[in-house]
Amino acid sequence: MFWSFSLPALTFAQVRYIDETSYWNVIFQTCWSSLNNTESFANGGEAIQISGFGFPTSEQYTLKFSTGENSTTSSSISVSLRDLTFLSTEYDFKLANITLLVADNVEISACSSLQSSLFLYKPVWLEIDRYSLPSKGGYLLITGFLFSADMQITVTVRNESKSASFEITAIRQIQCLVPFFTPGTATIVIAVDGVNFLNLNNLQVTLFAGWDNVSLTTDFASAAGNEIFHVYGYGFQSFATCICRFGVSDFMDSEVIIKNDTILEGLTPEWGSYYPEALVMVSVICDNQTLSFTSMGAYNISCSLDNPHCTVKFTAVHFVLEVLRRHAYGGQSYSINGSGFDPTSSYKSIFYINGEAIEGAEQQPISTTRIIFQTPDFSHRQQESNYGYLILYRMPNSTVVYSAQNQTFEILSAWVQVVPNEVLCSGQTVEIFGSSFTEAANGFRCEFSDGNYVQTTTVEFVNSSVLRCTAMWYHPAANTTLNIITNESVAIDFVDLVGRGKRVEFFEVISDYQVTLPCQTGNKSFVVHISGYGFKPDNQYQCVFYSQSDSQYLTDIVDPSTSSTVITWTSQSSVTCEVRFESILSQQTIDGKCFSLMLSDPRRSIGLLNNPDGSKCVNFSSYWSSLSPNYDAQIVDVAGAGFTTGLRYYCEFPEVGITNDATVVSSEKLVCNLPASVNENSTSLSVQILLEDRVICCSSGSDCFLTLAPYWKTYQPTGPRFPAKGGAVIAVTGELFTYISTLYCVYEGTSGVTEEAVALNRTRGSWACKLPTWPKAENVTLKFRIGLGPG
């Protein structure tokens, strides 16, 4: 640009003007002559004043900084004829050429060719991404200008200085790795060739204690606690005490030991005693100050449940306190104790026996430390083994609840039924049905008790579901309770699946009975002695005798109007049944009948041992009560009752060794022959009436003997007429047996005349009578008399 203007007249030496022109044009050019400041910090903003000549104030000026193809410009902020003012711009190069421009990018030249156009930019750092840093060291992002690879960065904390490594991550940014220091305030200096970068903000970095990681010896922490854990961090020794807090709103604290500046050690709390299993965040508090978490090299972060370095998974566990022992039929309560159970979740136990899984029902815990389950039914399992282990699962995902060792269990023997449960007191075998029996049951015993008496018997092992024992009861029949007792004197469990309970009712049973016939003088009774087991003293027994062959009861034979039955308890093994009577009904026979004994209480008939539903014969007997000799017929009539036609009876005379057949005349009479000879010293004979080889009793006293009375049979001569003058001798035959008195011949006439005379020629079997003189002819009766009494 050029400007024209007139100058005042000046006095000069005269110079010839060749052109002889009266004037000419002179052009003055605007130029800049100097810079007040040839350098600036690369972040710009510093005032730069350019002095020169002829700067029109109406124009806008531009100062251009350029290095090669890179340039930046600054607009004038103040304009005068001699001075222009600009602000330096941000620039990323150390040296720049400056160019002064006016409108339309017209360059204003320097007033002198010797004027320098170089401008120096100085390095500067402005800010860092954070003003605190873990004392373990870490990265700082520093923004500034003119960073270069030959820089040196030093960090000083207190009196300790360390070099920091770095890398240029962008044109105006470096990442600086601050080394480890104890907590404190760090001063960072950046220099190139010994010249410090300008830190316009004079920033300092606080190095703080913090932690990176919590570490367990396992992948999770037992909710039961007391497991060693470590916290790794930095600056711990700058504190007096530290605690580790597990959880946020629900939390538990554990004191820790400061092992060194980088390690804390402690024991996990018993989290599960109060809270369910959970993933919890961890915080470290030292001297009431919550330390920062920096997570293994990162910084400026907060702990979250997604970060494995600052969280601990407290996992529920259950404890193995002892072998779980329950019977096979399920429904028994058992508790699993542990820690960290979630009361809002369901849990399930699965029992494993040789690989076979038996599932129990799901249950919710009653607290964080206890779950109560009911055992499943093991009785239908396929495996014979009684031992296994269980695993606890959290539902619905069947997550295994950890246990330090297998929770083992044993299925105990149990029984559900005894068959039969109504048995005879005499020793009837019963079978006990159950589950999980082993051969060890051979050492068990069956124990029966009615509250007063206890009876035990050995057990026989049959198989895993059946035992046997012989139920002998030596006491009055009763309802008893059965227990199966182990060799450790423990009753095995009973499960009443069939609704009969543990009851075993012992019933009376007859083992034998014997009949005492009515042989005593004046006694008419049949006494049946019944032997057996379990008879009750407070009995209400009934005793009935019944003949199945002719459908007769004993009371149909003995006179019911004068008969009665009395039952007497002697002991638990003996009762008597006495039938008292006066007579056997006329024409009723009794011998040879088979009467069944029907002994009963109000509930049942009492059976016979080895034949509970049957019986054996009770043989009652006829009886005889008197003997009547018939000397004419030489027979003896036996009076009695109950004789039976078709049976063989005998009259036995033991004193003379004679046994004669007896004939049944009727049910009330037998006839047998008089004995052929009698000892002459006997006046009576003992007699036994026999049925086959069984003695029939005599029911009355002296009539049970045959009294021998003298008798005569014939006389000679037998002519019907004798001379009345007397003197004739009659020879008489008969039996006189033994006597010491005089034998008289007694004559009684029809007119009333009586004569007697001592018999002549007397022997035991004969004698003679001499007929007296008779006053007239008439019939005379001849009799015989012994002694002075009637003959």
C-alpha cells in the first residue's frame, strides 16, 4: 500500500534538476521495527507489542506464527500509529516465524532486513486429571504444551525424590507413572535440559493410602466365618489400627493385623449367624478413615458388586456334627445346622445310597443357621445298604450348599407291623415286618410288657424286612406293648403304617385237660383240670361240654335242675371246671361220648395248643352207686347211671382175683355173675366196675362194697308132705360164709304156730333140720335164723 502527501520547504544546496520538473512523488512504506517480547509459553495468552511506523488505526492487524505448513494467528487487540498489541496463541512448536499482516492478508515487512522474525515458544504444563493419587503410585494424565521425549520428570514427597516414567499419549498430553511413596503431598517437576516446565497452576498431588484387593484362600468365604483373608494395598503402616467392613447397610466388622505397609490380615466374620449368604462389598477403615479403593492399578473408581477385587461372596455352609440316624419310613424331623441360610429361599436334601438318589421335600430355613426337614421314605429303596451321604441344595437352581465334608447318614431299623398281633401265650411265632434289618438283629430281643410284667425273647433275622420271635407269655393274658430292643438296649423305631399300633394281645390257650371222676363218697361232680397259659384270675370264663357226634351238651345228660358249673382260677397256667350234679337223666348214656371242651371268655373261645380251632375228647364216665346180689340167679345187679349199650363193662373182685363180664341192662343197670368162690373169712367183697380198662367210680359209701349175706338154695327130700309127728330130717344146701352165732331152723305154720330148733350137721355149705311134732296138719314155712336177732 502506498500513500502520497506534501512536505514543507527545506533549504538545501542547489542541485540541478535535470528534468526541470518543479516536484516529484515520494512513497513511504509502513513497517514494523521491533517486538517487545520474542518468546511466550506455548499455551499462549501473553501480550506481544510490535513497534513500527505508520500503522493506520482504522485497520485490523493479524500476527501470524508459522512453522513450515503449520501456523496460527492472533488478531490485534490494540492499534496506534507506532504500536500494535497482540496476544500469543497456543502453539505446539518450539520456534515460529512471525508475520505481520494487515487487511486482505497483506504482509507488513520489517523496517530493516536485519530484523529477526523468529519467535520462541516455551514448554508449559497446565493441569492434571486428578489431584490425589494412591501412594502405591499410579498414572497421572498431564496436559500442557511442547512435551518431548527428552523431558525429565521428578516426584518429591517430603525429602524423598524419585524419577517418574512417562509417555506422550497425545500432542498436548503425557501419561506419567508416579512411583510408590508413603502417603503425603507430592511435588511434580517436569524439566527439559535442566529447565523446568512452567506449572502455571502450581498443582500438587496428594498421595493417599488405599487398597487394591481382598483375597481369600478359597473362591468364596464360608458364611460361618473364621477364615483367613488378606487385604492388599499401600500405606497401611501410617495408621495405628484398621478394620475391614463387610457389607454396607447390613455389615460386620473384622479387626485386622497390619502385617506391613501393603498387607492386612484378618479372619472373616461369622456372617451367616445374622445374615443370609450374599455377595457383599468390602471397605477398609483405618483410624476411623475409610481408605480409597483403587482396584489393582486403576484409580478414581468406587467399589461395586461387579468388581471381584473389592467383594466377598459369603456362601452358606452346613456343618457335619454327627452321623444322621433316622428310621427308614420317613416323616422324622431332623435339622441341618449351618450358617448363611436364606430364610426366603427353599432348600432340599437329597440322600445318596450307592448312587441311588432319594429326594426329600423342600423346606425354608427357620433362621440363617437352621433348617428343619422331614426324612423321606427309604423303605422302598433298591439298595440294601443302610449307609449313605446327603447333599444340601438351594432351590430352584439346585445350587449345592457347601459342607467341609460329606454329611453321612445311617438308615436305622424300624418296624411297622407284627403278624399276628393276637397270639397264644404258649409261645406262638410272630413275624415283625419292617425295613433295614441286618443280621445284627440276631442279637436283638422282643420285649412284651403289659405294665406289670415284662417278658423277653430272642429275635431271629430272616431278611432285611422280616424278623421273627417266639412270643412266650408266662403271665395272665393281656394286651401288651411290643418293643424290639437292640443289643445296646435301645428300642428301634416303630411306625404305625397299618394302624394297629405296637399292641400284641396274648390269648389264653389250653395245653391239656384231665377229668377227675366222681369217685369220692357222696360226691357227684366231674372236675376238669385245665392246663394252659395265660389264664386270668378275674376271669369270666364259661365252660361248656358238647358232643358233636349226637349234638348233645353235657347239661342235656346231667339233670339241669340240680346241676351247676363252677370255674376256679388256680394260676395263670391252670383252671378247673367243675360240673356238679345230682343225677344223670334217666335213659341218658354218657360212656363213650366224645365231649369237646369249649372254654371261653366273653370275647372268644379259648383254643387248644397245636389245634387252636379244635379240641380233644373229654371222657366223662357213668357211675354206680349200689350192688344187689341175686343169690337165686347167682348174679349181682349194679345200680348206677349213664351206662352205654355196646361198650364192654366188667365187675372185678380183686380180693378173690375174679373178673366177670358185665351186661348193660339199661343206662341205670349192669348185671354180672357172683364170684364162684369166696374166702370163708370174708363177709364182704370190694368191687370195681370197669369200662374197658377204665374204672367207673362208685358215688356212695358202703354200697360200693358187696356185702355177703348167708342164703340157702335147696333142700332134700323135696316131697310136699311130711308126717306131723315130726322126726323127719331135711338136708339143706346154701352159703353161710363166716359167722359165729348159732344157726336155727325156724318153722311157721299158717295157723300162727311157731317152732325153732338148732340146725344139725352145720357146715359152710350145708346143714340139716329135724322137723318137730306139729299139732295139726297145715302148711309150714321153713326159715333160717342166725343168732338171737331176726333171721
